[in-house]
Amino acid sequence: MGRGRRHRGRSHRNQSEESRENAPKPLKSDAPFDSTIQNRTWSNLDFEEYYKEQRIVKAEEWDSFIEILRKPLPAAFRVNSNGQFCDEILSMLENDFVKSLQAEAVESGEVEAIKPLPWYPNNLAWHSNFSRKEIRKNQTLERFHEFLKLETEVGNMTRQEAVSMVPPLFLDVHPDHFVLDMCAAPGSKTFQLLEIIHESAEPGSLPNGMVVANDVDYKRSNLLIHQTKRTCTTNLIVTNNEGQHFPNCNSIASEKCHHPIDQLLFDRVLCDVPCSGDGTLRKAPDIWRRWNSGSGNGLHSLQVVIAMRGLSLLKVGGRMVYSTCSMNPIEDEAVVAQILRRCGGSVELVDVSDKLPELIRRPGLKKWKVHDRGGWYRSYKDVPKVQRDGVLRSMFPSGKSDKDSTTGEIASDESAEEVCNLPLERCVRIVPHDQNTGGFFIAVLHKVSSLPDFQEKRRYTRGRNSSEKTSYEEVSDTVITTQPEENKEEIVVEEEAASDNGLKLEKETTSKEGTVELGKEVPPPVKGKWKGLDPVVFLRDETVIDGIKRFYGINDESFPLNGHLVTRNSDTSTKGNVKRIYYVSRSVKDVLELNLAVGEKIKVASVGLKMFEKQSARECEAGSCSFRITSEGLHVILPYMTKQLLYATMVDFKNLLQYKSIKFTDFVHPQFGQKAAEVAEGYCVVILVDGAQKDGSEAVKVNSSTIAIGCWKGKASLTVMVTTVDCDQLIQKLAC
């Protein structure tokens, strides 16, 4: 979703000045701000005037619209469809909490306490009639709150705003797709995309697709990493680039570069841009205080540029979803209209009215007005020249600077509003009072052919040293520019500065790096190129790899390790000893190799699944493997292990979870203790088997329902290597 935040990347002339002029204004109400009041009586008169004028809802609906905006947003959550206990969690919701919470719902004046979202497939997403604060503070909801906390912490559930779940569903992702989430933090939609990619994969196998989750803000990308870590996937790369300048990785021009993929393009792009966020008023009520029309105006140009970059990275035939959590047509329909105008017939707006039929939505607007500190404007020709740095022609329905009665877009009456002749009714606007949600906007775009070249406007950069040369690179259908990082000033060569939202030309020269030209071999990447991020290094140590394969009995043909293991240089000591090893899928491996070949253009913040971690020398006896399998990596590698496996019946398995460490002689079934004593010292896996296998000695075929934990086999005992939270969760599930 558009996160209700301002972009912290490069400044844009047409937004910075406007933003300063339109500083947040105090509430035009005598009522104090109090987020604990259910039906707030305060308001922002500028907000009300603006949206009444834009007519996003009918006049007779206005009171209902405003009333629900003043109520806290109900909590919503989604069950991970790939989670091991998905069916059990759904059963608890349907057969336990629906009934046990009903009394509390009646007391609050609601019909139902919790219920599935009717439009989300397979009852996997749920709506609660309690706000997050009520769930957290109300003692009668304590058991439900603890349930949500635990399942979220272990990755079985994601707490996510209902409308935020919609864009990934409209994206139509398949398991073999390369997906780019351009502005991904905090990561709930990325998690959802990964679920979809893994859904159709064969049990025990990895999908061919992957997700690149990008966010420009370093701190927010850390939140993204934490959120997606719960997916335990090998098919994810988290990057830390500016969305509007997301790198084009293209080795086609180099004759010496031969890779499985020679250009990074995506089958699907989620473009959930930074926005003013007034659709989130119910969960972020402080927006009432600071809302003004300048917020949307200031972000419009950036939103267009990010969206155009997303389309340039999209394959022909691919689909992009543009979305915001703003209700403002300047950030919504005006951006989509400008995209369609710039792309000509190469991109079309998809009609998704037949998708998710139970989701109540409104069609996009075809006419709106623009508001600025100078007042309301019906067309661009009415904007004074001194205001045109902040009010752009692309903000208006026609996108034109003069009236043209021959097009039919603008009526001949000077007082009439412009009407857009593009099919913007195919856009999706979700308003809060339709289904008790937040506000959201979605447009689905299909790329039918290559984008036209955009040469009508170029932005150049020049160093303070006038003798410094510049170089430009044509990238993937469009032309993009980035500024050198240090001591640079921008010279704009165009008829009207910053008014056409054109994409920039990409410049590969920086003050510290030489020029990279097309057709020339790219120099090897510099160690530590990205400040604050350690380089991704492919593990080539055959001794380490062979030791892992031999100890755990892994066949490289069924589960290849060579070429799929990576580390970061922070995970190696000065002697080169690896501490942590990450496993990447084939698709991620191919992208990493391409990125290295083109000089590490993509700033990789996190990649792959942590699979192995080095044990201390004290714990590793002669002949054992110095690397243990991590809890998050176990479910991926377990189907391919043939050694270090133990099979426990329920009673011994539960005792391990409860007591954490048990001597071989103290297990209920002596045969299990004997088997444990016979395996090699070091890391091993204990698998829960059916009760019919009394001694737990028979091997079982591992599948998606297999329950297993990692343990450390010492000289006389087995010790669980699982977190307390995971142990508690397993104990609860096994008790059901």
C-alpha cells in the first residue's frame, strides 16, 4: 500500500516548494485530539471541503463517509496458506473464536466478532470488529490476542489491513513469475506475493519464480527483512534502491557475458507508491491534523516517475498494479492518466470488475479539479505562471495546457470541468464506508508492446568541474537518469521545468567510479561497493560444501548445493572461515550472477534463506560437521536428507519439547534412545512419526505435514535447538 509517507530519496522541484508552502495546518475544531474516542467529533475543514469538491462519494453518502473515517479501523489478518498448520488455524478460528468472542461482539453492538473477508479466496483472510487497540487492551480478548501474537511471530499468520491485501490478488501471480515489489516496506504484500508463488509448487520443491522486494529507506528495508524472514523462502531478494531509479541489469551488449538470463525484466510489478496516505485516517488519526492538498500535489510527479520505471522493467505481456492508500485523484486517476498518455497504445488499463466479485468497489473518476494555495483550478490554462512549479498539467484530466474543443475532452464552456477521455472507470477505488475498511486505489495495467522512446525532455547532470564529461545509457524501453552522488548540480534542459514528469536519463558516472559504457566489458565489482551493506559472495569452498553433503547425506543432483550457497563478507573472519551460509533458489542465483556481471547495480540488502550456521569448535567433535541446519532452513532441506535423522513417537517428541534436553537412557521408548546414541555427534533432526510405530525406528517419507525439530546430539543426551516460542507453538498444536 502507499504507506502514507513522503519519499526520502531525491528531491523534485515541483514538490519541494509546494510542500513547504503547504505546511500542516492545525485542526479547525475546538475539540481536542483524542485517539481513544470512538466517534470523534473533530475534523479538518480543508479535508472536508476538498473531498466534497472532488465528489469521490455522492452528497447523500457524505455523512456516512465522514462518520466511519472517525472510527478506529477494525483489525484484519491473513492465514499463511503455505503454513504447516493452516488447516488447524482455520479450524480454531471457525469453531472456537467465532463462538467464544460472540458475547463481546454483542456487547460492542456488533453482529459478529470475527468473520472471513467474503472476497478473499478460501476464507484465508479475516475481519475483526475490534480495533487493534481493543484487542490489545481488552482483558476478555486476551486469549485471542495471544493467539494472534504467537501465530504471527512464527509466520503462520500476517496482521494486515484488509484493503492492503487486494493489489497482490489483482496482480495474477504464477509460481514461475519474476515479481518486483517496488516500494515494499513494511512487507505484508511481499509476504503475500511469496505465499502465492509457493502455493502451487510441488511439496518439497522450490518454485521457479522469485520476488524482488525493494524499498529506498534503509530503516524501512530492515523492517521489510524482518517481516519477510518469517516466510522462510529461498526465492526472495530484498533490495535498497530508489524505486524511480531501480537499476537495469543488462548484459546483452557484452559479448563476454553469458548467463541463463542476460537482462532483468519482470513478469509482474507491484507499484505501491509513496503517497499522502489519507486512506489510512482510521488507523493513523494524526493525519487529520496535518492533512492538506499540497501533500498529494507534491508527490504526483514522483508517483508518475516510479510507475513509469516499473513499466520499463516489465516484460511485454506482463502486468503491473499501481496502487496508493490515498483517496486523492491527483495521486490516483491523474497519475494513471499520465501513464497512459506517455505510453500511448503500449499499455492498456485492465478491466477487473469481474474479479473478486464480493469486493465492493467504485469506478475511477473521469473528472476532478486541482487545488493549490491559489485556490481551485478547472484546467491548466487557468493556473498562473508563478504557480506552475507546483501545479502541473499532468494533474488535470486532459493533461493539456490549452482547451481543445475538437478533442471532446474539454467542454467549450470556460466554467466547465475537464473530462478525461481515457477509460479510467476501469480503476478501482475502495471507500471506507462500503465494507468498513480503509481507503485505497488500484489500477491494473497490461503492457502490450514495448514503450515508446521518451526524448521530448531530458535531464542532465554536470559536475562542478566544467571539464567533466557525462555519459548516458538507453535502458529497457525508456530512458532514466540518476545524478552522481557528490558535488553535482543539476541543469534542466527543457521547455518547462519539471512539468511533464518525463523519465530521466541514467548516468553511470559517479565521483568515485569510472564510466560504464554499453558494449564494453564491465569491470569486476568493488568489494564493499554499497556503504553499510556487505557484498553477496558465492560460496566456492568445496571442503565446506562436501562436508555438509557427506554429513547430512544430501545428493547434489536432487538438491544442488554447489552454486546455490552464498554468504556475506561480514559472515567471514579474516581467515576466510564462513559463519553463516544462505541458500538461494535457481532464479535468485541467476539474478545474483547477472548483478555481479554488470557491476552490482542492484543494492542487495538481504538474499536467500539462512540454511547453515557454524558451530563452535568446542561443540564439534572429530568427524562431525561444523555446520548445523537452521530452524528456518530445515523444512526446505529435510526432504533431501538421508543421514542424521531420528524418528520419535508422540510421547518422546513432546518430552523433548517440554524438557529441552533428555538423556538417551531417559526416553520412554528405549529403542529411540538407542538410535539417538548411534547417530554421529552433532546436529540431527527428530521427526514425529505415527503412534503405530511404537519404537520410532522406521523411516517415514517426509511431506508438507511432517513435523520435525532440530536437535544437538551430545555424548549422552539430545538437546532441542528450537526457540522457546516455536516449542510452545508446537506443544499447543500437538495438544489439539
